[in-house]
Amino acid sequence: MAKIYVTRNIPGTGLPSLREKGHTIVVSEKDGVLTKEELIADLKKDSYDGVLSLLTDKIDAEIFDAAPDAKIFANYAVGFNNFDLDEAKKRGVVVTNTPGDLTDSVAEHTFGLIIALSHRIAEGDRFVRAGKYEGWNPNLLIGSEIKGKTLGLLGAGRIGARVIYCARAFDMNVLYYDVVRNKEVEKNYGAKFFETPEEVLTTSDFVSVHVPLLDSTHHLINRERLVLMKKTAYLINTSRGPVVDEAALVEALKKGIIAGAGLDVYENEPKLAEGLSELQNVILTPHIASATEYAREEMSRLAADNLIAFFEGKEPPNAVK
């Protein structure tokens, strides 16, 4: 049986199922994000056959060196930009992820931000709590309906496609850009494909980002592209923080280049760009788009299933190629 190190305690049945299979589970004693030095120190305390990591763990050559016997790293996340995949491949280390389990949750959260921005829900909540509400006022916090508005997506994979599905239920016009054309969303939901991000940005009332974090998508939304958006448009990001140049976004929001933004992820989490939290035309949530019971349970189960399969001599179902 294998000895597996877990970088932080996770919810769900994943860890119990690993124990039921006879594996020894060692969970970090720190209830927080491990620094690189802390992770290396923990890994060096014993010999581990596998590691269950989180997206907050940066796994590079030094981490692999600290766990030379670990031949599988199961990432408790859909994304795997926290891994040096070239280094893993060179060492023969299998990396897995948990795709598909949080699609609905992230799509719903995305749409929650869209609705909250258009109807000024967060502003209204702050207004009432501050004791400013003195009764119904025909001019108070007037927002806009999303029916008939144009939603533009950058990325139409699993999550993006689900957001498109939700948008059609609200009678929104949908267009998208992706490096891989998704003809199913065009056929099923009438989404219109554009060949460049710029075309999406100039046309949309809401722009929602659903791309993985790669070298090619780092600062996909930058100063030059923000100025292309409508002054009445909103930016939504529930993908990865560094996809958006956060300092440029703050500048755009302050200057009225765009109307507002809804963010669940940040460029340098948990730190925010200077001035971002002071703005009233932005809704900020603490990376909780996947924080539903079902999504977190599935993430836990899939991470464990990958480890179980590997140690039974099988191909892990979600090995990153």
C-alpha cells in the first residue's frame, strides 16, 4: 500500500476512500496555504509514494526533489498551471486533475455575478446595511435587464458552454472566441463565433473569461483590450487571476473605461491590486465559484480515484497529457 501526502485537508469522501483501500494518508497540519519551504520540509520528513496537491501549491523541480519516490501528484483542481509539466514528464511523474466536476458550479457563479452587476445587488446590500434606505425611490440604484443584451465569452470549453446555455435561458445574444471552435454551442444555442478576442470585446455588453492559464492567455485582458470594450460593459472573470492585468483593470474601472467587473480570482491571490477593493463598481468573491457541496465532493472523489487507479497499476482516469 502507498503512503500519500496531502498538502491540506479537503472535504468529501476522497481521503476516507483512500484509507479504505489501505493507503496511509498524511495530511499537512497547517490549515492554510503551505509556503514552498514548508512543503519541502514536510515532504522530506518521510518517503511518500504520492502527493495530493491543491492549486495553491506550486509544484516544480525543487518539490519533485523533496519527494523523489512520489510518482504521482493528484491535483485537487481542474487547472494544472501550478505544475511544471515538463519537469514532471522528465522525471516520469504522473500529474492528474479533476475536470468536469465543477462545470455547473462555476457557470452558475458566473451568471450570479452577471445578474448581481446588472441589478446592482451588492451595491443595494451595502446601501441598506449602511442605514441609507429611507423607502422606495423611483430613481434609486437603477440597473439594467440582461434580456436582449450581448454576452461575449473568451473560451467556450466545458464551463464556457454551460454559461452559454444559461445565457440563452435569459434571452441574451451570445458570441464567443476560442482557439478551438465549438460548433455544438453554435448549433444548439445560436452562439456566434468570432476569430479574434477583439471582435468579442468591442461588441459585448458582458465579457466573461473562461480560458486556462497558459503563456498565451497571461494578461489576455490587458490595457489595450480593455479600451476596446463598451463604456457600459462589464468584465467577469471566474477562470484564473493572471488572465487579467489587474492593475490595468483598476485603472479602467476608475476612469470609466468600462462600467464594472465581477471577479472571483485575482492575479496575485490572496492579494488584490492596489485600489481594487475600494471600488464600488466591482463585485469581489474569494475564489468560491466551485464552492458547492457537489463540486467539492466530486473534486475529492476524482482526486482519490486517480490515486487509487495509479496504485492499482491502472491508467489514472484524469492523467494530464
